[in-house]
Amino acid sequence: MHTDTRTQHTDDGTSATSWQVDLDAVSVTYPNGTRALSDVSLRIEPGEMVSIIGLSGSGKSTLIRTINGLVEATEGKVTVGPHQINTLSGRTLRDARGQIGMIFQGFNLAERTDVFHNVLVGRFAHLPWWRTLLDLPTQHDRDIVLRSLDSVGILDKMWARGGALSGGQKQRVAIARALSQEPSLMLADEPVASLDPPTAHSVMGDLLRINKEQGLTVLVNLHLMDLAKQYTTRLIGLRNGQLVYDGPIHDATDAHFEQIYGRPIQSRDVLGDGV
């Protein structure tokens, strides 16, 4: 299978490589017998902004985590950029993950650590172990951290402790941490699920801007149809671990969303504008 990567030139004059993602007949069965994904095949082109929609238990998180190797595919093949992820382990898997930014619903920040060092974690895959151990980042790494914080508008909080931030600020720090990896792929697992509507729109706007400015491939798990329509260009729908929709977001009708949800659309399926 041909795997494409695409080099993008960013606003600061540097170049970044954006990765393609290929899933070929991928299934995931957990040790307890739960079949979380069933025969999923899809291709994400470099630079796409894609939403993955489905109810809780549909397989969204499993899909995202299979792409970066946090969950192992039990059948099929997962190819991300130049890597066949489901054949990697140890150092080679860590190296591949070092180029895949991951944003979690729960932020995963060190609450007692300042914002600068929370974001610096994203550079660890690129630093020798002794620099990490002794807290001796290079000036290059410091510059990347500052640029990442500035890109999500939170540079002024650099020395604040993670635990002192609001939910929206914590998610922006998490985005900056992922950006500091200089990733070739960005994955976001329900990044706005615990945020109020205005903050959720702001975070989705950050992800869209990163996608447009850097040409970075972005996959974001959502359960809210209006956010998917407003901020992404392609919709992947999962229901009970199966792919039930894959197409341009502007072609997705209410009937398609009802097929994905397996029920009529409800008010909780829409966030609103927060105004």
C-alpha cells in the first residue's frame, strides 16, 4: 500500500511533514471479549481535518488509540506515515509516538508542575535522557515550547501551576504540549467533552487553525454534530465498532447522524453557540 506524507511550510519558515493514516480491515477485541472495532478500513489523507462521531461505546476512543499504538489491533494493519504501527514495540513504537500528538479529554497535566514544564514533556522524545533527567532543555527546545504556548494564546500562564488553570486553559496547555512534539499527526480524544460551550468552540477553533496554518493532519473524536459540521471537513461515523459513514461533512444529513447514533437526534447531540 502506498503511504503518502506531505511537507508543509509553516508561518515561521520551518517545514513540517504531515502523515497519511491507513487502516486496513482493522478489528480490536479486548481481553474480556469485547469487540470494540470490527473490520474498519479507511484512509486519512495528509492535512485533512476529520471528525470521528459516535455515541459512548461506539469505538471512537479505541480507533484513535489504535492509530498511535496505545491499543493493539488484533486483526488488520494500521499504517501511519512511514510506520506500520501494529508491528512496532519498545523504542521503535516510542519513536513513532514521538511524532504523533495526542490530546486527551482529561488533559493529563501534572497539576503541581508549571505550564512550561508540562509543555516541555512534548519534547522528551527528542531529547537525550540526561537532558530530561537534569531538566536541561536546549534553547531550541525552549523556543519550541514558547512558540507552542503562544500559538494557543496561553504564553502569559507559562509559570502558573497546572492545577491553578481553568478547564479551557488546561486543554490549551495540552494542545501546546502536543504541538511541542512538532507532530506529523494530531489526535484528539473528546477534547471538549468537559468544557462549557464558549470554551469548547475556542478549543475547536485552535485545532482548526493549527490544521490550516500547519497543514497538519488532525483527527478529533466528538459526539456533538454541530461541532463536527462547523470545524471539520470530513466525517467518520462509528456505531457498535463498525464504520457506518465516511464522507465530506457537508454531505452529512440529519438522517446520517441518526444512522450513526442509532436513534433520533436529541438536544444533547448539539452543543450550541454558547452565546
